[in-house]
Amino acid sequence: MDRLVIATASKEEWLKLRADDLTSTDMAALFGLSPYMTPYELWHRKHNKTIGGFEESERMKWGTRLQDSIAAGIAEDKGWEIQRYEQYQRIKGLRLGSSFDFFCYAPEVNDPPTAKDGLIHDFILEIKNVDSLAFKQGWVEDEQGNLEAPLHIEIQVQHQLLVSGLSKAFIGALVGGNRVVLIERKADPTVHESIIAKAKEFWRTIDANEEPKPDFKRDADFIKSLYQSAEPGTVMTATDRIIELATAYKSVSEIIKRHDETKAGYKAEILTLIGDVEKVKGEMFTISAGLTGPAHIEAYERAGFRNFKVTFKKEPKNA
């Protein structure tokens, strides 16, 4: 494969390169595995050469900020030499590209070995900062301690191995701020064949301008962002499908309104029963109705308000 290593001079240049390729973060969306982006959104972003797909959460921001520290800690514990990899790699003919967190060198890891300053190298270290709840819900750990990352991370790492041409990677995750887990992954030729086939078909649809069908529920926000303008004075006659959808939209809106009114009534009745009590405990739920505020800021006076919330306990899985 024709692999290119490209040194980028700026973030803008790096983003432009990514817009022209399917990257490791795109790959989960291509397979329909991404929690952040749908195949429909991916198609439009590549078709229009735009970068994005999801807003970075605070956890993601801090994960990026902490990457160096997490990687340095893992390297110290394992006796590895790590190197942040600043270049961008691409398989030009397939329009696949990738950035990497770290390349590592260690005397015991890779086979066959390649010498670098007396060490044997190299493999990819992909860093993740994971809170305990996300780890419990999205990562798989059996009684023997065998681990699997969420599928969107697993496919990301296989994509990186394909683009880099390397045979091994480690997923290094800091869980809950105080536990490190390492998952070793070898290049999987079967997965790589699937990535290549999917990529070729994807770029064929881009070149042929064949827009995929959206999942209207999952793609609702993105579709809304695509249609932000209207031509003044334009009018069209409603089709049968538009009439059907408009009628359904009205019906659901009325149902939501009735449910909101019913919910507000339940809240009002609860308040008449608890009066000025701050908290109510039930066997399976807690009602919090404490006072937030009031506040005084110079000439501004803010009245306090009841912060009302009903929280139900989770039922046991074997219930």
C-alpha cells in the first residue's frame, strides 16, 4: 500500500487533510457504531469537506489535556519509551488517513523486532480517559480480567493499525482517575479487509453523489442544521407524505402537551401534600424539593425557587 507520512504545519492544515480522508474517528460511523455521528452525517461531512460531528464534552476536553500524563505514567510502569506522534499518515489510494496518540518502543513487545537505539519497536498507544460509570456501562470485563473496549474504540484502533502498517497497538485507559487498564490488540486482516471494502464503497457513493438514507430520529439534529435557510416568497403544494407527517407531528405535539400538563398537575398535588418539607423518602424513590437561592447581587434581587426532582432507584437486574 502507498502509505504517506505528512508533517502538518498547523491545525488548519491537519483538519484539511482529515476532511479528504476517512479517519480513525470516522470509522465507527462508517460501520454504524459511533455514539457521536451517524453514517448519514458522515457522508455529508465528507461530501462537503467539513470537519466536526459532535461537540466536545468536558470529559473529552480533559481527556485530551491529560493524554501526556496518562501515557507517561503507563510508559513508566511498563518500561516503555513513548513518543508523541505529530505527523499525519495516509493510504492515498484508499483515501484513508489517521493521526495517532503515541508510538512506543519496548524490548519485549513486537515480533519481528526492528531496532531503534537498542530498543525493539514499535507499536501504537491509544490513550483514553474514562470515568467509572462510562467504563462500567460501555467496556466489557469478564471474571478473568479480560477486557474489550467499546466497539467504536476497537474499530478505531484497527483502522490505525491498517493505516500505519504496524502489527500491534495498546489501548491505555485511565479509569476513574486512579486505575489504568491496558488492552493489547494485534492487526486483524479480516477487519482490515472490511474497512477497505467499506471505504471503497463509501467513496464510490461520494463520487457518484449517492446520498444515503437518513435515520430521521438519530439524524434529526443534523438534518435541522442542513436546512437553516429558506427562499423568501417560495411556496409548494403539500404532498400526501407531507400531509401525513404534518398530521402525525400535530398529534404527537398534542400528546406531549397533555402529558406536560398532567405532569405539572402531579407536581402541584405533591407540593400541596409535602408543604415546606425539603425531602421525601419512599421505598423506591426520593423527592427533593429544596430551596435554590435567593441571591443578592448589587441592585439585583433574585427570589429563591423550589428545585423539585423525583429520583427513582434502579431495579435490581434479576428482578
